[in-house]
Amino acid sequence: MSKIIDNEEFFGKYISEWKPEHKNAYVITGMIQGKECTAENRVGRVAQVRLEAGDYGSDCVLLRHKDDSLVPHENQSFWLIPEKFKEYLDECFKDVYEDDSDKHFYTLQKKKRAKGFIIPSKIKKGKSTPMRDIKNAISGKIDEIISTQSCS
């Protein structure tokens, strides 16, 4: 799988919003601080997404890696790996458990148990988190730029 990291073709559509069709999709993460930049650390199948349950209010995404480990990824960016690589990745992951988060509970830190693919945020609307503050600031700036542009 090492050829994945050096091949920008593996970086497909950036995931800005998690959708049900992303269940068990192959993804690649952005750089992971403190970990070696290898496909083994960054490529996996999406098992579960916990909205705003990660560091700074980021999403916590459980990825099933090639070594069959289930790893939470927080404060990360994700890209779908294009469909043309599915056959190759299916072969790489042929002995790896295929998750069904709609039937099974997954536990984080021996206490945070959840069943389902996309777990809604437990943070109340209107409450501030670093990630929400950043998103709001970016959205505000985009709105400001758009409103000052003329349509001529």
C-alpha cells in the first residue's frame, strides 16, 4: 500500500460533510501529527463518525485499518479514495473485518459506547467550541467577500 502516499491520484473528493454513503468507504487522512506518514496510518474504511466528539469539537472518525485495528481519528481532514482504486484496496483489505455500525456498538476510552454510523453531536446548538468558532469565522469572511463583490 506504500504507493498510495506518494500518489496524489488517491486523494479524491474532500469530505466536508459526512453522509450515509460514506459508510465503509475507503478514505485517506491528512497528515497525522506524531505518526509516520504511511498508508498504514492514513488509509482505512470508515466504520463510524461521531460528530463534534473529537479534540476541539472536531469529528471523531473511526477507521478500520489494513491491520484490522479500529482507530479513532480526531482533528483530521479526510478524502474519499476514488472508485478506480476500490479493487486494489479490496484486495489489500480482504482479510479485514467489515464493520456494520448500525448493528454493533463501538466503545471509545472504555466508556463512550455508541451504535450507528453517524452519531449526532452531544454539544448543544449555540455552544462555542474551537472548531465551531473557526467554521463560523470562515463562513462570516466568505459572506463578507461575496457581499462586496459586484455582479457586473
